[in-house]
Amino acid sequence: MRILVVEDQYSIRKMIEALVGGRGHVVLSATTGPRAVELSRSEHVDAALLDINLPPPFDGIELCARLRAASPTMPILMITAQDDDETRARALAAGSTGFFAKPFSPLALLKEIDAIERGR
């Protein structure tokens, strides 16, 4: 699968890239919402892993909504330190298909990605 990883924190992005890439997936990375939108338009993407706290001009929830509008069936997983009911509700309303709170279990994330791949 081709997975878009959008995370502005270098160490977390590199860890997710290594985790997902280690399973044989092609990883496309971005640190901002606009770059992620650009990548999703120019490259085929099977799933997206998004941080909510991205630098302006728009956050991960707005990015999720934009990706969802362009690809109604693509799995979009949010990975964020904001683990409250309001944030989860906003992410779901924007089109998120899953939510992982930081710190997250790498094994749980891989299981979710495996389930997405099996469902393709």
C-alpha cells in the first residue's frame, strides 16, 4: 500500500515512516497540510496517517476534510496528542476512519493498517 504520513515532528514522523515502511508499504511524507494535499493529488495514496497539530495554514482536521472530499473511501487515521471527546468528534465529522492517541501502540497501528490492507 501507499501510505501518506503527515506529521510535523521529525522524530515521530521518522518513527512512523520506519514502522510502516518496515512492513513493506511505500511511505509518502509531508510536514504540512498544503504539501499533503499536493502529494495526494500527484501520487496514488491508499491510506493516510495524520497528526492533528500541524502548522498553519490548516490543521490535521481540515486536512482530513480536504482529503475526504477528494477521496471518499480512503482510510484516514488520526494520530494525535489531543485525546478528548471534542477532538475525536471533530475528527470523525471531518471524515476520519480511526483515531490513535499519542503515545500510541505501534503494534495497534500496524494491526489497523493490516486490517485496511485486507479490506482492499
